[in-house]
Amino acid sequence: MNNPYIIGKSIYLRHPTIEDVDGEWHEWLSDPEITKYLSERYWPNSLESQREFFNSLQTSKNRLVLAVCDVKTNKHIGITSLNNINWVHGFAEIALIIGDKNYQSGLNAIETTSLLLKIAFSKLNLKNILSKYISGHPVTPLLLKRFGFRMAGKLVNYLEIDNVMRDEVYNQLSREDWLKKNSI
């Protein structure tokens, strides 16, 4: 393992590196299958854009971006993050992309989410995690339900995907609810 921040059974999370940027990361964000249900999916990504994003992470105090890596092979398979961290009120938005299609089983998403929530509530002492997804996504609603997220609202007919207007659904998980289900 290369500089792990937190280790699970099958995956671990670590700080992204320039090698990740030069690898497949930028390609994931141009792949229509991977970005289909992302609200910001219309602009193609480039290596240069990915480098700019990576460089912005070095000084950001309101975003924690972590590479998702396979424990056995150290392969960079995805990216996860806590965004828009509000240190005064103790909340952040969670995001996850498993970009390597060979690793897109639900188990990797479950383990990654579990590790990131542990970081959010145990290491960073955040009080609430927000998540949003586009209706019709085949995995995210089930994943959020598994961890106890509650629907907080939605923007109706917000985005068009495959000629169908879709809602953007907002969910929330409090530290208190997370602690009830998880012993640290």
C-alpha cells in the first residue's frame, strides 16, 4: 500500500498523486457511462484540466479528495471526496466515482462510503453529511439507504437524461444517526 490514510478489507483511501492524474483518472470524467448521472457531466475532461484540479487540492481547506485503491494491487480505481466542508457548522457533501469498470461492484462502493463516513464523523468530527443523486441512478439510492441517509428534499424535473426529466434528490446523514448504527 502506498501512503494509506484509511484501510479497509478490499480497498484503501490515500491522497491522490500526480501519477494518478497522469493515469486513467481524467479519462473517467469523459466516459459517458461513468458520468451519465453526474449533474456536471457535459464538458469533456482533459489531462490539463485534471492537473489544474489536482493542483487546486494542495491548498484547499474545504475539500478532502482521496484516491480509492485496491489493497492487493495498489491500483487506483476511483476517487471519493468530502466537498464544500463547512467547518463552522460541521457539514460536507460526499461524492464517489469508481472509474475502473472492473471494480464497479457494489461492494467497493459500500466499503469506500463506509471508510469516508468514518473519516467524516470520527477524524474530522463533522455533524452532517449531505449527498445528492439524480433519480434513476441504479446504485446510489440503495447505497445511501444502507448507511441510514434520509431524504431531505429534491429538485423536481431538474435534469434531462436519456430524454427523461429527472429529479435531483438530496439526502442527509447526521453524526448522531451514524453513531447509532456504527461503533467506532
